[in-house]
Amino acid sequence: MKDITASKSFSSEEVRKGLVVPLMEEFYTIQGEGFHTGLSAYFVRIGGCDVGCHWCDVKESWNPDTHPPTPIEHIVNNASKYSDTVVVTGGEPLTWDMTPLVSALQSKGMKVHVETSGAYPLTGSWDWICLSPKKTAPPKANYYDHANELKVIIHNLNDFKWAEQHAVLVGEQCQLFLQPEWSKRKEMMPLIVDYVMKNPHWRVSLQTHKYLNIP
């Protein structure tokens, strides 16, 4: 775990316990991807990720030292003004202990979702877990039993095989989605459509927020 407390008034112990997190941004918008597409939600983007996807569209989230250490009370207070659904994303939010943040949000009656690669230990009792596995750092084994949604990014043809490798590991109730990597969407979307029609246990996910030009 990186030390994000330098020159700040927070201790390493507060960071270790998840009482303070590197907050990149927070905003109220429409969920654009996966099972909850179209649902209004408050997004909390946590800084810090060393999974290293070359096509990541938020590389500025990778270095936690560039994002202010923020007490979770600040996040909870802001989120409660906007929505009863909170989506925690990154970066890779499970780089940090998410238990205090999730518990604090739920204590205010909010449903808390997470999007994670599963590369770090699972912390927090989430209402919805979207597992989006990455080849550079595959998920920890216990994520498969807890995942409500499996969302695989399709960047090339080999990613279809990668998707099926994970689909056999999740529970029967887990929702399965294939989503084109944004820069390859014109090339991969016809292949995804064809694949889903031949393999109807999968569904198509689009980054609809980018088409709508919203966060």
C-alpha cells in the first residue's frame, strides 16, 4: 500500500484502516455500463491502480499520490445529498480497505456498488459487485463466488476466450456482459453482436455515457 499521507494531516494508520482514501473525483450521473445501465447513481472514483491496462481511459487515476487523502465522512455526506445508489470505481478501489466506506454509506440507507478487477483482497460487504477481470492481474479466487456481474472488455479476438474462462467460474446468477474497448468499438462491436447471438448467456454492454456525453 502506498503512503498517501505525506505533507497531509492524516496518519498512515487512518489510510490502512480505510478511514481516509485517495479521492480522484465524485459526481452524480447516469450509470452507463453493464446491468444497471440507465440508473442514476453517485460515482466515487478512488485513486490508485497498478493493474496497468494499456487501453485504460482513466490513467490519471493510477497514481494515488496525485489525489487528495479524503476522510470517508466527506464522501458519505456528499453522496447522501444526491442518490440512494453509490458506485465506487477507480483506479482499483480494492487497493484500499473499503470496509469502513461501504459500511458508512449503507448506514445511511444507500446501496453500494463496486467495479473491480478483483486483483486485490475483497473488502466491504457490497450490494453489487461488478467483476471486470484484467489479464495483467487476474482476480483473486474468492471474487467469483461474490460477483453479481461479470463484465469483460473486448479488445481483440482472444478476449472472447478470456471471457469464457471466467464465465465458468462465477455463480449461476451472475450476469454476463461483453463490452467493446472504446477505441476498438467499431471493429469489435459487430463481432460482439455475432458472439452474443450465438452464445445467449452473454449480453452486450455499451459505454452509453460516452454516447450521451456525460461523466
